[in-house]
Amino acid sequence: MNQPHRTLEAMLDDDSPYARYDPAKNSLVKISSKSFLLGVVFTGALIGELTHPRLIPLCLYLQFLCIFHSLEFGMTYLYNNSQTDDDSFILEDREFHLITVISIVEYLVSPFHLHVVPIGLLLALSGQLVRTLSMGTAQESFNHYIQKSGKETHTLVTQGVYKYIRHPSYFGFFIWFVGLELLLGNILILVVGGIILWRFFRDRIRYEEEYLIKMFGADYQSYRANTKTWLYI
């Protein structure tokens, strides 16, 4: 016998991440608009690859950006549903957009470029993979914002990619950034942007780990002592 159709109320009574989803935090208009925009840019870049071969590095760069923002939202929705909102795409960061614009400008106007597209492509793919795996492994313990107090869903994650890399989401993002700049062949943004991003992660990790020690005590101190960030921090 078929089970009767379950009501929304019954589904929300389940002990699952989806039961903690808060519709009030989300603007479906914003979510659909951002999804549509990313789709348009990705498709436009794909057409550009097919019609203007010399712009393939730039088109790949734009496609990687679209994939990154889409996965930020998608992984948050799948694994940390209670924190999902219309900004989970990370599309409202002005500094991020500024770096993107400057990177494109340097690619278009600079007479000097590195010719290492395959290396850039490999690093960008690797960085995105590590970033995505870190979100999927940490699940509800991952958040785009530093958590200053523990919640019942927060646990010390030491398995999967976290077994080999401390703060793998930061490491993945950094490698992804370096890969994209090498993909474009940019020199200025690679050096200047890389230093700025490294310093940002250095300060953020030091700040974040103060709270992680308070939350997890000796367990986190032991984990930190035995697991590198691979960012030389």
C-alpha cells in the first residue's frame, strides 16, 4: 500500500538538516536572479570559447567563477541548510568583484603574460575540488562566517580532507585563486593579490583558531599540532 503524501509540517518535524531550513532568510527572487545571471555568463563564455579561440583563457576564467559561486550556494544548501540564504552564492562581496575586474583588465591590456595555461587549469581544478570537499565533509560545521560560539551541530572535523589539511577551504580557495591568475597569465594580480589573500587567511586563521580552542580545547590543540595548513601560517 502506498504511503499517504507527507505534509510540509511532517517533513519539517524530521531530525534532518532540511528541518532547519529557514525560508524567511531567503529571497527566491534574488536566488533565481543570481542563478540566471551565472547561467548567462557561463553560456556566454562557452560560446566565446567556440567562436574566439584566443579568448579561451578568459572564457575558462569566467566559467570557473560561475562554477565557484554556484557550488558555494549548492553545497551550503545540501550540507548546512540552516545557514542557506540568498547571499550563499558569495556574489555580494565588492572586493571579490574588484579583483575579478582588475584580473580581466590586466589580461586584456598587459603586454606581458605567463604562458602556463595547463598549470593554471590544474591548480584551479584542484583548488575547487579541495574547497568543495571541505564543505561537504564539514557539513553543518562549515560556515562562511567565523563562528564565535559552538552550536549543537558543530563538531571538530578531522576526517576526509581535514585529515591532511587544516582549514582546507582556505587552502583550496588560495590554490584556486593562484590557478585562475596563472590561467589568465596575469603577473601583477598573481603577486599582489596572492600576498593580500595570504595575509587575509593568515589573520583569519589566527583569529578563528582562538575560538576553536575555546570550543574544542585540547582536542583542537592536538589537531592543530599534527595537521598543517599548507599555507605556511
